[in-house]
Amino acid sequence: MEQKIRRDRNMGSNLRRLRLERGISQEKLCAELQRRGCDIGRTTYAKYESGELNIRASVLIELRKFYNCAYDEFFAGLDVDES
């Protein structure tokens, strides 16, 4: 029996937008996150941005501190009805 996996909303485009607005590469961002105690590699972070992987709360917390932004920035546009 084939099971369909429901695709959840993801914040990948918001993560990419925030990173590009700061002019930082995925590699440099991951190095900074590692310095802050988040064990995350560039490949994993790329999957966050592409929506292939849901982001961990601990990473989101450190990203908010790094970007000095509100959590709303990560969730922008995700509450739109998909009717």
C-alpha cells in the first residue's frame, strides 16, 4: 500500500532571504552556528533552506539571536490559507 506523505509548510525561503539579506554564505553561517554550540553542517542547513528538512528549535533560537530579529521573520507568509 502506497502512503502519501503530506508536505508541511516550511520556512526555507525565509531562511534563505534572511541569510542573503545579511550577505553571508551557508558555510559562514554554519561556522557561526557551530561556534554558538549548534552542531550543524552546510548540507543540513541547505536542506532547511530547500524545505527537505524541518529546522530544529535550537537552531532557530540561535538564528534569531544571530540575525537579531523577531521569530515572525522566520514564519512570514506561512499562515496563508491554501484553499
